[in-house]
Amino acid sequence: MQNEDQNGKPHTEAVCPSKKDKLDLVQVRSDIEKKNAPEFWRSLEELAGSAEFREMMHREFPKGASEWVDAVSRRGFFKLMGSSLALAGMTACTKQPFEPIVPYVKQPEELVLGRPMFYATAFTLGGYATPLLVTSREYRPIKIEGNDRHQASLGGTDVYAQASILNLYDPDRSQNVSNLGNVSTWGELVNALREPLNSQQAKKGSGIRILSQSFSSPTLADQKQQLLKKFPQAKWHFYEPVNRDNVYEGARMAFGQPVETTYKLDAADVIVSLDADFLYAGFPGMTRYARDFAKRRDPDSGNMSRFYAIESTPTSTGAKADHRLSVRASDIASFAAHLVNLSGGLGVQMPPAAAAFLGAVTQDLNARHGASVIIPGDHQPPVVHALAHALNQQLGNVGKTVFYSDPVLAYVGSHNDSLKELIADMSAGKVDLLVFLGGNPVYDAPADFGFKDVLKNSNVPLRIHLGSHNDETAELCHWHIPEADYLEAWGDTRAYDGTVSIVQPLIAPLYGGKSAIELVAVLAGEGEPTGHEIVQSYWKSKESSQIIAGHPAPFDETWRKWLEQGWVDDTTSQPKKVSAKATSFSASASASDKNAIEINFRRDPSVYDGRFANNGWLQELPKPMSKITWDNPLLMGPAMAERMHIKKMDMVRVELQNGKYLDLPVWIQAGHPDNSVTVFLGYGRQRAGRVGNEQGFDTYTLRYSDAPWFANSVKQITNRGQQYILASTQGYQTMDTGETQRPAVRVKDLEDYKKEPEFDEEKPQPNETLYNETERERVSLNEPYAWGMAIDLNACVGCNNCIIACQSENNIPIVGKDQVNRGRHMHWLRVDAYYQGDRDNPKAYFQPVPCMQCENAPCELVCPVGATTHSTEGLNDMIYNRCVGTRYCSNNCPYKVRRFNFFLFQDWDTPQFKMQRNPDVTVRSRGVMEKCTYCVQRINHKRIDAEREDRKIADGELQTACQQSCPANAIVFGNINDPNSLVSKWKAKSRNYGMLDDLNTRPRTTYTAAVRNPNTELERSSS
Amino acid sequence: MAESLRMAKPTEVEIGEQKAPVIAPGHTFASITDKIASIVLRRPITNGWLFGFAICFLILQWFLLAVCWLFYKGVGVWGVNIPVGWGFAIVNFVWWIGIGHAGTLISAILLLLRQSWRNSINRFAEAMTLFAVACAGMFPLLHLGRPWLFYWLFPYPNTMTYWPQFRSPLVWDVFAVSTYLTISLVFWFIGLIPDLASMRDQTTNKALKFVYGSLAMGWRNSVRHWHRYETAYLLLAGLATPLVLSVHTVVSFDFSIGIVPGWHTTIFPPYFVAGAIYSGFAMVLVLAIPIRRFYDIKDFITDRHLENAAMVMLATGWIVAYGYAIEAFVNWYGGDPYETFLRWNRLHGPYALSYYLLLLTNIVVPQILWVKRIRTNSIWLFFVSLDVLVGMWLERFIIVVVSLTRDFVPSSFGQYYPTWNDWSILAGTLGFFAACMFLFLRLLPAVSISELKTLIPQAEVTVKHEEEVHS
């Protein structure tokens, strides 16, 4: 280490940080060459001794970090970061892992440059897997797709999985092992652990505590057992702020044992949600549920299902309901109790509207014995889950639409209790070695635990944190180990149905990160096996014993097959017979103060529990109902706001009964129950990284362990008399504008639709022109392909997934809160949300809006330099090179789908982002217009394939990014010159319409109108 | 033809006896030359001029800074966004082009219409046109996302197989504005030649003599020169006349070709031209009133001129008002939901205040011009003209920006907030314009010496003689 200092020049304050970085880069390169190191990441660690490097690492961010005040200068700062020392060499050294990983079935094993390869793997959130096929270009994973053969995905993904590719390339990830803030190495950590572990051996490990997040990995579970066998007195704790405690506890109440409940929504005629957000990412099995749900929402099928939502905080799931009842979260339990008891007798008095609602629901449920499903929300207390179980049994749904099986997660106890126990041990001085396997409890533990102070003050002699970022928890630990991303490390995980997927990495760890299983192996004294060895040896032992007993193939072949297909055979959970305990749930009704304002805590639709706070795509993802980006305001119903004289974006102080308070801005959310407010978790991070730091408000400070999801605990909400700017991408969420109503979304009720399937009596003629056919039409009809898209508004669940898929596929930059607020967000595809009717409980509709690819495109006519032109196949092409940026095309676009680079929004310098981008898509520069291209790069790939084989592109062979990742199958794309293509069939439906087609733009993207299936009696009584 | 034109003028003076004269009595050829040339040649630079010029020059420097920042960062420094892709830049462009109309109208159309009173104001009105078009011409360049590629709007041979897209009104703009600028410049320069010769003859400074002499291109006041001069001048007037109408018609196509509600209107061409003349005459008055006051040339720019300009404003103001009324009528009569909403939005939307201000400044206030006392009162006229200039700017703001904020899809409705850079560039072009005017007053004869001479009685001598012979 010392001798390195001779090489290191004395550090001088460089005037220009980027200049300095360049100097560093050169030096490091030469250093590396001198060393002739076989493994690049290792040599970096050795290099760490140099003065500049240490200085740079010590400062965490290079010079210019203090510049980061707003979006513009952040961008500038990103550029400076670009040449950061540690990363500079990395780009050139992308490698696959050393162990063989297996590409997806039909792909050649050898890399063909310019051709993508696909690898099956899985993304895990809260312990539940989303099975994936990851696109790899030249050994760089660049795009996430759902594993279309896996039953839990069927090709769909959710926003978190879709955006996780950006986590891998996050330049703020921690990049080295650190000890007390100094750069260290994995080897040093292993050495440092040797002595304490030896001494623990004698104490049977009584001083060892491990805190992990929820996981379902069989390998890690096995390792846990091994570890506890070796150290019988050691304890393994779990904490996850967004957990499923209530689910398992509810099962315990109902059946005396924790079970996993899964639903078969395509078999359900009536779906009742008890505050369950089962059509949005974060709900285990969401991808499959969305697919099954949408399948039964086709009004042309003749068996459209009906969906009742009893809901507190408005969600995109509730927006899909035929009837939505807006109630406070704490009242859901009594509503559920009513549903259970209704056949018997009523207990508490219900308001008439609610009673009518419940009456209708009960009637419908009873009429469809065995073909209904009750889904309770994860955040509802155990009693609601127990009631739902009882109701599902009562209605004969079990075994038909509802299935029970063994829990997927390794830990089914209470997370709060587990953490509490750990804290008690820490305070009592019983803990000698504390290991965090991921997680960030300093930030997200319940406020009453005071975990931060305990960790700071208790004398735990050795604290080790494994995490992707040097976050709030890492700061208070002795050691921090960069955690390998799931795309960098071997592992295994289970989907909501229990099916195990082997997580195979697509790229060697960028920063020498380690996975949890590798760390646990060290703790268990198993040497330093690689993740691959650990996972494979576990499955080898399983394979010979139980799972594929009698399988003739050798293990290597079996392993290969598992990797190829993306799941381990025969691991899907088997339905389990459970019998209900005869208990009464009458004591359920919450005894809390009914008059106090209720505060709800919900996982954020964008940043989840805060772990994605540094993911720019997710930060800039408009939340499905409010379209707010970059923030977590207090959601409040319009009636309540009016009563309290609070307007949108007013700063308010929320004061709890125990005196705790938090100032945050208000967003008026139509449909939010009265006397209740909602906050999202996950914001106000201090050490998330440059994107996530200081964005929004830390609502964990109000969250207590006794009521983690909702509590009638708000003493008062006072207007602070200040304004706060919230950046929403959609300012006007109603189609009623001024004196007119605009039919952007067309809707009918199922009954009316059956009587009159036509939606628009004054539909424009197919060809309103003076000529027999337009020139364009003549050309396009003679082309082999005419691309078109149809979007089913009935199927769309508003899950936002397509936005991220498009962003990832098409190298779309993020612009920052300030620019979003100025109306300059860059999403090529947006999902418009429209509210209709009663503001206290409106109907809501989602409409994904990509480019319409108009045949008579208004944009093309007005471009002075011919930068946007029509292709013979009907695409409205954008030629970035030719664009001079008059923005006339955008003005003239009635759909406003064009996006303009007002600044240099793209980060052209950060090496990680260079790796992350899709090489088939131009990276746009400042001053040019851009827009949806129907993923023209994908069309061209398929066209080349088809032409080489001298055939036409088959229907369904080609999918756009939004279409491919849509969990609800709401988007269809294809050749409309082929009358047998699926898209032609969709367009032939009477529900099909073109947005603003009265302008005679002849859009190629059309919509199939939304059809609701309301209960006619309930509809009549409510109107 | 030229001869007959000149003969007509004194007659008109005689007919309009009851009106104020277009030139004060008592002037001779010599006194006119002397008076006008002395402003440039003998009058010392006053503190007032220095002060005014310095302020304008400072604003111009600020403008350059703002433009540098704009080019360095990108058009994002403005308030433009999606859906409002065009903001102040295009508003200013249309406004300045409109102002530029008055000069050519005065010099060409009024010449052809034998409105001899134009002779004393056409020179600086033409200068004003040039400077206004120069201001206007900057904006299409500044507002580009990639301004360094502005030349791609011109058809020129290149190896990129690149050609402009001639269906776009922006390409028409390029031709309309550049043609207009060229013709205006040539017309102005031709008109200047005899006066430059006078300046050459008047000055005692050798250097100035050389400069004016070069610019005068050897003018020797011969009959042959005069003959060719008058012919060229008339031909150019003939060429310039259709341009007055075409430029703003083409500019209005930028909007009426678009499908945005509030843009897509067939009334735009005449309505834009009338508005342009309206604002142009307002600017003429805003300039003429202080000029004649500070340079003491009330003899040449008389109340008669002011009154005539005021009457043109009143007339064009009513055409503009008619335009507003027809627009509103069509919004209602057409029954198109987007047009109906447009009307509602203008009256009740977030920018309703600007619409009411527009009606006030452009229609209500100018009605005081019906009163003769106000038409002849330079103070009143000055402020009414300023009011009209503000009003016409608001009109363009409402057309360009307010229409874009809310067009078709409610989810994409937006707002427009101008930034410091937007305001700086608007102020900057005003500074540039004024600085140019200051320089013009000191360097060139602000009133046409040769044409003014045709207005005095002595110019009639030959005519009288002929009449005597005939009688």
C-alpha cells in the first residue's frame, strides 16, 4: 500500500473536475497495464492504495458533488461523474461470469455481434420472483422482459422488475468494500471475520445476529439452517418494511397455520377486493393476475367478470372496478364482517349507500357459488384476511378460484417482533456480530423502535452491512460490502406460486459485489465458495434426494434445462387442504377513535419502500392515479380538503396524537375516503444517491410498529400557509373541459353495449378525401406490411409497466423534477388517467398513448426540413439527424405525443449508462424532437430475419416493447394489411375507435372502447 | 409618370386648405436641405442622445448575453414546453414583422396612391421597417433547437441530398421574409441616393464626404439621373406593394395551416395584414412624435401627418376588431367542440385576463381616436400608439401561446411561464431596435430631403408656368 504513494502524484485542487478525472483515468490505465492484472476488479482494489483513489473514494462523490442543487446542474454533475476513476476502466472489461450460463433455448450459444441473446432469470421483490428473460447485447444486459413460458409471468413484467435494469447500472452503487469509511477488500473482510467467528464458535454463536429481508430462496434458507446448526445460539432476524405479516397472521387466525393464498382470476365471475391492489406491481403474482383478470374482462367473450372494489386509498386496481366503494381503511374490517354475516344477520348499522353496495355484492356472490373470489389487501389487518378466508370457504371458492399452499417466504412470523427482539438484544449488549443482509432498517424501521439510535449507541463490536448502496444503515456499520445485483450474481428465488427460478447472472459484478449467499457461506465457515457453487451444490443435493427423483438425465443436463427455461421443474407449490378453525371474528371492529383522522401508509407506486429511490426511471414514473413524479405528497379527498380549506400543493403539518409531526404538501385525490389521508413510503432518503437524496418526505417518521399501515392517530392537520411544487405530468384529469366533453376515452356499460355495439354513430367515413384513394393509401395497400396497433382500454390496468418498458427499450432520458414541472418529461408513451363523475368516488379510466402514427400526419406536413416523414409501411418516422428543432410538429400534433430535447437531457458521459443503452436506438441530443417509433428497431430486426428466410414476418412474431411487457395483454401490434392478423381482428371490433378520428388524421393506433359491467340494480340505486 | 405624380402633390395641398399643411409654410429648397442635413452634420451630439443611446446599447449587450446563454444551454432556458412549443420567440417574431409593415406601406403603397404627405415620414418609417424586420428575423433562428443548422431551411445544393420540405409554411416564411427584407433594403437605399448626394455636398468633413460620396454612387442631380431614379423607384414601389400583403399573409399561414384550434382559421391572412399595419402605424407614431419634438422638425412632420396616421390606425383597428368578431362567430357557428372550448377558454381560462386586456387595448382604447382633438394631440397619440403596440403583442400571444396551452387532448393541457431569458430577449430586441434608430438619426437624413422639396410651393413653379401658357 505504502509504495503506491510513490506513484500517486500529490493531490492538487483541479480547477476543472472533469479535467482532473481524465488525468486520473490515464494514470489508472497505465497503472493497470503495469500490474498486468488478470482480473480487472481485483486490481482496482489493489490500486485503492493510491492517494487520488483514496481521496476520491473518501469523498464518496468526486468534485462537483456540492453543485448538485437542481436538475440542470445535476445533469452537469452527471457528466463530471462520467469519467470517475473506478468506472473508467470498467466499460472496456465487460465480462460474463466465469461459470457457464445458458442462453435461452433457440439462441446460438456463440455470441453473434449485433444480435441480442436472451437469458432466463428472475427478479425478486419482497421475496417474490418475477420470472424474466433478459436481453443481452454484447454481454451487457439491456432490457428486461417477462418469461413468456413461466406461469407466473406469461411474458408480462411489473414496473419494478422492468426498471431494475437501471439499478444495475446505477453509478451511485457502492463500488468497494469499505471499513470505517476507508476502502478495503473482500479478502480483508474475510480475514477480519475469522477471529470473531472463532470466538463465537466457543459461545455457540450466541453473539451472532443476522438481519435479512424477506426471502424465498431455498438455497439461502438452507444456508440459514446450516449456519444455525453451526451456531445454535445465533439468531437470524427478518425485517422488511413492506411485509406480508398480515397475510400469514390472517391465515393463522383462520386455519391455525400460515398458508400462501393464490387466486385464479380467470375462473372468477365476481371479484371482490378488500383494499387489495392486486393489479399493481408489488402484489405477489401481479403479472399473472393482471393477465387472468384482463382475460375475463372481454365484453365480447360473453362471460365478462364483475369486479367490486371496497377500497381506501384510490389505486389503479380500484379504478378498474365496476363498482368501487370508498371507505376508510380501518372500516374495511367491519365491511368484510358484514359480507361474511350477511346471510346470517347484520351487526353494526351501515350507511344506506354502503348497505346497498354490500347487499348487491352479497347477492352477486351468492349467485355465483364457487366462481367468485375475495381478495384482501396485504396491508389490511389479519382479521380481514381471516374473514376473506372464511368468505371464500363459505362461497365454495376454495379449490376453484382460491388455492392454499405452503408459504413461499422463508419467514412467516412478524417482522416487527423480529426486529424488536434484535433491538432488545442489541441494547442488552448480547450482540457481538451483526450482519445486515441487504435492507436499510435505519431508514425504514418503525419510528418507535429508534433503530438508528440503538445501532449508534449500542456497543455491537462488529457491524457488517451488505447492500447495493452505501446507505443510511451502511453509514452506521463498520464494514460495508457492495451487494451484487441480481443480474450479477447467482441465486434462486420463488414466484408467488412457489415455482423456483435459478437466478443466473448476465454480467460479472461491475464493482466486485458479493451476494448474500456468498457472505453467509463465509459466516458459516464454508470457505469462500462462489455463488454458482453454492446454488448448484444445493440443487444437486436436492435433485438426488427428492425433486426429480428417478430422473435419468445427469445433473448437468437438468441444471442446463432449468437455466434455459427459467424455472426448476416440479417446484410449484401443491394445493394444500386446510380446515378452518371455528373462531368468531366478531371482536374485529377496531376500537380506535372513529372521529380521529386516519393516516394510511402505503408502499409507493414508484419507489416501493424506498429501495428504488435512486432509480431515475421510477422517480420520474407518474404515479398511476395522481400522475405525480419525484414526490410523495399527502393524499386527501376533495371534500375533506374543502372542509379544511386546503388546496392542492399547500404545505400542511400532520401531527400525530403522540406529538410527532411532519410537514408535507397536499395532493387532492378524487375518490379518497373522507376523514382519512394517505402517505406513500420511500421518500426523504438521505443517502440514496444523487437521484433519490432529499426527494420528497420521509414518512417513516410517522409510522409506528403498532399500526404500520393505518392508524386513527392524526391529532390535527394544519395548513402551514406555504406552497410546495409538485410535478405532475397531467394537470387536467377530467375529460370535461370548460363547456365541452371530449371523447378521448369511450365507455359503455355492458348492457348497453350488448344492445348497441356501435360506439359512434357519426363515425367518420374511412376515407374522407376528394380522390378515390390517397397516394399514401395506394402505396400502403401494396406494401407487404402496414403496421398498426390496437390498445384495449378494457384490458389496460394502468400498471405503468409500458412506460418503463418503452423508456428502457428506446433510451429515453429522465429530466428531473423541475423539468417535469415545466412539462418537458420525455416519455414516448404515457398513460393518461381520466376521472369521470362524482369527485368523491369517481370512475377512472386509463389510456396508454403512444404515437398514433397517423396516415394523414399533421406533424409531417409542417416540418420545414423534412425530418419527420412517412414510411411506406405507415410509420411516421423521425429523422433525428435532420431535425433542426422548430417544434412545429409538436404544436401540430393533436395527441401531443412528441417529446423535445429542450436541453441535453441524455447523459452522454457516464460509462454505466453507455452500457445500459439499447445499441439499436439512437441516443438523441439537444434540440431535436423525438417520439414513439413503434419500436422500429425491432421491426427491422424481424424484417432482416424474415427476408433471410424468404418469408413474411409472421403475426405475433414481432412485438413492441410496450406490448411485450404488458401483463394484461392490452396492446396488440401487427400488420393491418393482413386481415387475419390479431391486430386486424381487434380493429374490426365494433369497440374499435381512433382517438380524435374526426380530425381525419387516420391514426394507425386505435383503441377498443372500455366496457363496464356494473350491477344494474346497484347502478340504478346509486344514480 | 413621375412628373405627373409630382404635379399632383401641390394640388392636394391646395385642396386640403382647411386641413393642417403637410409642410409648414415659409420653407425653401435651401432651408429644407439645411435643416435636415444639419441634424446629421452640424448638430452636436447632445447628452440626451448619448444617454438614450447608452441605455439602448446596454440593453443590447444584455440581449447578447441572453442569446449566448440560450445557445449554450438550449431552448430549455425559455418557458416553452410540450404542449406550448412556441412561446415568446414566435410572438415577438410576428409582432416585429407586423411593425415592419408600416414602412413599406407608407413608402410604396402610399406613393402609388399619391398620398404626398407620406414624403416627410417615409424615410424613417422605412428605416424602422428594416430594423423591425431585422429584429423579427432573429427569432426564427433563436428559437430553433439546433440554431447552428438554420441554413437547412434554405434550398441549396449539398451532398446530403437534403432539400427543404416545401409544404411547410416555415419554408414559405423563409422566402417571404428574406424577399421582404431585400426589397425593403433596396427600396430604402435607392430613395436615399439623392439625399446622400446632398449630404456629400453639405459636409465639410473629408472622411464623411468620402463615405456619403461613395454611397451616393456618383449622383449629380442631372435630369437623366432623376429620370432613371424615378423610374426605378416606382418599379420598386410596384414590387414592394404585393409584398406588404404577402409577408404577413405567409406568416399567418404558419398558424392557419396548423390544426390547432385558434390557429386553423381562414380569416387569418387579411386579419394579420390589417393587424400588422395597425401596429406598424402605431410604431411610426411612437417614433415620429419624439423625433419631431427633439429634432425640432415639426415643420416637416406636422399634425397633419399624425392625424393621417391616427386615421389609418382607426381604420385598421376596426378591421382587426372585425377579425375578432368573426373568429368568435365562427367558433360558435361552426359548433366544433374544440372551437367552442377555445372561445370558452379565452373568456374563462387561465389566460382570460390577457384576452380582456387585448380587447381593451386593441379595440376599446383606440376608439378615442374618433375625437379630432386627440388625433392632433401628440401626447395622447403617443400613448394610444403605445397601447396599440401592447395590444397587438397580446393578440399574438393569445394566438400563439394560449391556443397551444389547451388544444385537443385534456391530459396534455399545459401552461406557459415565460422565463427571464424570454423577457430579456424581448427587451433586447427593443433595445436593438432603438439603438439602430438612434444611430440612424445621427448618420442619415431622417426625412427625405429630395421628396420633401416636392411639397413646397416653389416646386410648383414650372407647373404654374405651364398653366399660364395654357390659359
